[in-house]
Amino acid sequence: MKSAAALVLLIGLAGCQSLPTAGPDAYLSTTPVGSRLVLHKPLTVPGGTTVATLGKGLRRCELEIRTLRADRSQVQPGEFRVTQVAQYTAPEFAELLMIPNLPPIGSDVVWCDTRLYLASEVHPDVMYLTCGQRADASRHEPLTRGDFAEIVGDYMTLAP
């Protein structure tokens, strides 16, 4: 009887795999609150928008500021504290919106986004960094930290 109970417990525990929370295979969404995002190079926010974009096509990161300006502006290098982490999955509407340079797609395609809410005394205008990728809805996966590093290159790093 004891061996049967132990076997049931062992089988139950075998099904509980934890996601990696460190290293390049960890999902960006497992970034702990209090982590630091370090911007190493200035990022340009084009005039008439509040977003500076790194990457393109199927994978990208967007740093968003609060203030809409007619002329371009720059976010200077500095350090930001992660205050909140959120994960979003949204249907792709590129076909309906006629976004150029993206192939026609159906409703089975989604954006898998992770948003890092940011705070900085030096850069109070910066709100958050949203990173994501376009994926098939049936097997969507959020970005890993390795994917993040590949997209942002030497512009920024994420540290505990």
C-alpha cells in the first residue's frame, strides 16, 4: 500500500515541470520585479509617435514614452527598474489593417507579448518595454531571454 501511494506521488510530481527562471531559455515573462534594464545606447523615437522599435517583422521590442512630440526625440542611456511584468496574447490584425511588408494571415496568428513596466528618476517619461513575436495560435510561445538579447543586440541588457 505504501509503495502504491509513493508511486502515485512520484507520477504526480513528474508532471510538474517548472519553467526555467534564469539563463537564455527562461521566458522574458519570468523577469523578477526589481530587475534592472540598462540602456547602453540612445534610442530614437520618431516624431508623431511615442515608440522606439528594435527588431522588425516577426519579432520586435518597443520602448514607449508618455509624451507625444512632433519632432523626433531620444531616450538617453540609463538604468530602469522593472516595476511590473505582464504577458499578453492578442490576435494579429495585419491583414485587416493592411500593414505593409507582412504576408497575409488569418485569425490563427497571434502576437505573444511580454511587457516590462519601467521606472527611472532620470527618465520619468519612459513607461514600458514591450517585446514579442508573431506565432501560430495553436503553439504560441513567449520570447525567451535569449530571444530578447538577440532582438535588442547591444542597445540594452537585463540584469537582476
